[in-house]
Amino acid sequence: MNNNNERAAMMTNEKRVLSPKRVLASAIVGTVLALGAGCSSTPSRETTGQYFHDAAITSKIKARILKNQTLQGFQIKVDTYRGHVILSGFVNRASQVRQAMRIARTTSGVRSVRNDLVVKSMTGGGTGGGS
């Protein structure tokens, strides 16, 4: 009888080790614990909520820039971190910089805007080999 109990115990242990449900459950618990640890805010890291809030701000600004007829054709990059927005890329005129800055500043949730936009030189006076 002792032999049967040992055999039953071994089969039960084998089922626990090889059970896909158990492996999946362990993986889910491990992922939740890892994400929970990663959700704490530090000076250099956003919480999950902050990340989604910043993504929403970025999306709003990009949509408003695309709707603006004078800014439509330009590749203006928008980055947001904790409500602080950075605009970068190239435009043709200083008035377009002002428009992009106004759009960003008047978007809800924006705390500050940094302008890294560059006005392209219209002279075409680059360096190159000419004859």
C-alpha cells in the first residue's frame, strides 16, 4: 500500500510540474509583480498613468498640428514627459514656429513647451562640389 501511495504522490507532483495552467498562472503572477514594481515613479521614470497622460497630450498636439493648413506638410516631432513638451523638426518660416508653439501651449495638460524647431534656410547655400 505504501508503494501505491508513493506512486500516486509522484503522479500528482508530475502533474503540478508539467501543468500548463500552473506555468501560465506563475507567469501571470510574475508579470503582475514586475509591473507593479515598475509603476512607481522616480525622478527619471514615469508611472504608467503619467505615461498614458503624456501620450494623450502628444496625440492632441500632433492632431492639431496636422489640422493646421500651414503646418500640414512638415515633420514636426512632439515629445512629452510629465507634461513638458518638446517640439523639434524643420519648418520654412518663423511664423510656423510661432504657430506650432501656440498649438502646444494651448493644449490641455501641457506644463511647458521647449522649442527645438529649426527654420530652414531658403537660400540653398549649402556646401557641395560645384564646377
